[in-house]
Amino acid sequence: MNNLEPRIYVACLAAYNDGHLHGEWINANQDLDSLHEEVKHMLAASPVPDAEEFAIHDFEGFGDVSISEYTGLETIHELAEFIAEHDELGAAVLGHSGGNIDDAQKLLDECYHGEHDSEEDFAYNWIHEVDGREIPEYLQSYIDYKAMARDFFINDFFSLEINHKVHVFSYF
């Protein structure tokens, strides 16, 4: 279930420059034509006649992705669509990727190693399940998984925390 609802506050620049605050919040998770129509509707209702220009003055529901005043509606639509498809993990990966959808998708498709309770938990699972080595039971208590996790996450992996869980990725 998607807990993020990407929306933008679109303001009429003619009204703003004339000393009026006129704009509206628009759901970004809709088709591109609908986004354009909502902006046109907001501009048509402006207190300044024949208003044509708008800017994004606020946004929410995009995680750590930064939206600028003049981010295009096409980009807004693509970001919202990605977040709708991948939920909080998608928003976090987009934030990590600086809003680059191609890089975020590549991380999810090629570099994602799942959700874990901690980085130490990931190291334990990696050694026992992914690596496939049989570690004799009498040696298991000597393995320092905390130190192993620290070493893993220095060069080979990074994690993003979402709702008290770590999502682990390898670097490209």
C-alpha cells in the first residue's frame, strides 16, 4: 500500500507578482493531461486576467526528492508514477539517486538485496544463505557479524532505512 501521496502546490505567477496568493494543491499521481488541465483551471481562476505562467511553490509526498519551482509537469508525473509503483522504497531510492529515475530503477532491478532488521542481520544472512558456505556450528559463535557488516558497508553495500528496517543495495 502506498503511504505517499505526491502533490504539488502550483501558484499563478501573475497573481503572485501582483501581490495576490493564488494557487492550488494538485495530486501529482495522475496522467499528464490531467495535470496540465488542473494547472490551466487554476490559471483561469486567477484574479489577474489572462494569467499564463505558474510555478511550483510547495510539494509533499516525494520523500527526499527535491522539486524546484520550475520542475516540468512531465518530470513531476514521472516521479509520482515511480513512487506510486514502488511506494516508500521507491521514494527513498529516488532520493538517494538525486531524483534520477533511471538510476533508481537500476538500483531496484540489479542491486537490491532485500529488507533486513539491521545491517548486521544482512551480514549474517549473506554469510549463511547467499555465500553458501557451511560454517561448522562450533565456529559460529566466533564470527563477529557486527564487524563484518561494518566492512560490508564501507565499500560494497549501502542501506536505506524505512520504517525501522534497512533495505540493502550493492553499488553499481
